[in-house]
Amino acid sequence: MIIAALLLAAAGTPSVTGFYRSNQMEIGAALQLDDDGRFQYQLDYGAVSEAAEGNWSSDGSTVFLTATRMQGAYKTPNFNREPLKIEGDRLLLNRYDTVIRFEREELPAPADKNKHLEE
């Protein structure tokens, strides 16, 4: 009985995996949440340009990012369980005194053209 309830609850929780972009004025941002619990993030906002990759988790109402590698963070610490509130198909990140709204894309994520640089 308990197992059936847990399976039903899990089935009702929508997946947050996928590719997200921000279309806000003066903000260029993208976030990829993979099925295997890994993420890639990129932000260009004013004079700030940063990128991160690492692991993500979710409690159903919030996504948490923990960076294993981060470049360009400007006067803001690296992601250590950085919370993004889930709001429908949006993820909301508070960073640099603004709320960055990531909207889920319906198209598949673009190919990672920099992957060969790591090999």
C-alpha cells in the first residue's frame, strides 16, 4: 500500500529536466537539466559573464544547483545548493539583485559544441 502511494506521488510530479532559456531584457541565460542529475548553466548579464556545470536535485518545489566547476562568478559565490523556485514551466533564480526567469524550451537542447575541448 505504501509503495503504491509513493509510485502514485512520483507519477504526479512533473519532470523538470530539459533546456531552459531566459528572454529577459539585457539577460542572456541558458540552463540544461539532464536526466542523470547533471546541469550546465550560462549567464550573460551586463558586465557579468559566468558558466557552471555540476549536479542538480529537486524537492518538487525547488531545484538545487551544486557546481563542480564554475567560471566568471562576479562577487557572488559559486553554486552550493543554489535554489531555483519551480513555477510551472519556469525556474526562478535570484542572482545579482535580479530574478532570472528560465522558461522551458519545447525543442531539444542544442548540441554541446564545446564538449571536444574537455577531451
